[in-house]
Amino acid sequence: MARGTTPTRAPGRPRSSVDAEVFAATLSTVHELGYTRATVDRIAAAAGVAKTTIYRRWPSKGALITACLVDAFGPLPLKEGDSRAEIMATAIRYAAAKIGEPGIAAAFAGVFTDAIGDPGLREILSTQLQDPYRTVLQDALDEPEHRVLFFIDVVIGTLLHRMGMTGEPMVPTDVDALVEMILRELG
């Protein structure tokens, strides 16, 4: 760049802004239409972007949904110095609250269903969504991988089952019971 010139921004909106708009449109579209009817075309229209904008960032609807879930969940809100029981209780309550947000459970359940027959999508889900949380919990709880995967399976499976069967998130007293059940197993 020549001295005295002002740097120019690349054309178009900043990536983070587009990602945020697409993620919001994804959850909104999934919430309104359901996972199957929330096509990339409909998500792009709701976000006000071209379908090609989405496919440049995410190779498939499943990859988009996974990225959207990773963004929606963010990092686990664990505190340094918490006991194993406090860590597990925090993680369960956090998952319950997030799964109760509009569009999250339907997105989760839909992408899981798609992953059953799609090894590539299973790999994306595993490495981008499950592994970061599993690793954090393994370290925080000092538990082996298979035990942490068991806890994740029980908690997420139970929360998604409730949403799928009733259309409503688990009520707080049932979340408390789930926490107590897992804490007994955690020992």
C-alpha cells in the first residue's frame, strides 16, 4: 500500500456480520418451518444473502446447522475452582437452557437424523460440536472419554427426547432430577 493511502475494506459485508445474520436466519427458519423444510434456499432468503454465500462458507446444510449450533452454544460457562458436581450441574443446566431456545432442538434433532446416513456429516458433528465440549468436560471432571460421552449421550438425548415428544423444553424440576441422576452416576 502506498504511503499516505487509507486501507480499503474488501467488498461486501464483514464475514462475522454475514455469519451472524445467517445463523439467526437458520434458527428462525428451522423454528418456523421445521428442519426438513428449512432449506438452504429459504435460509439464504431469510438472511438476505445469496445461496452461494452460504455454500462458500459451509459445504452443506448439515455443516451450516452444525456451525450454527456451535455458535449458539458457545463455550461452557464453567468457573475455575468449581467442584466436579458443580461443573456437571452447570453443564446440564446450560444444555437444557440452550436446547429450549427457539430452533435449537429442531436443528439438533434434524442434523443428527441426517448424520445417521452421512459419515461426513457425522465427522463434522463429532469434531466441531461434540469434541470441544467433551474435551472441556474430560479435563474439568478428570473422567475418561467413554464416561464423558456417556454423560453427553444421556443428557442431550434426554433433553432432545423431551422436546421431540412434547414440543416443550424440560421443566426446571425435571432438569433438577436429571442433574441429580447424573451426579449419582458421576459419584
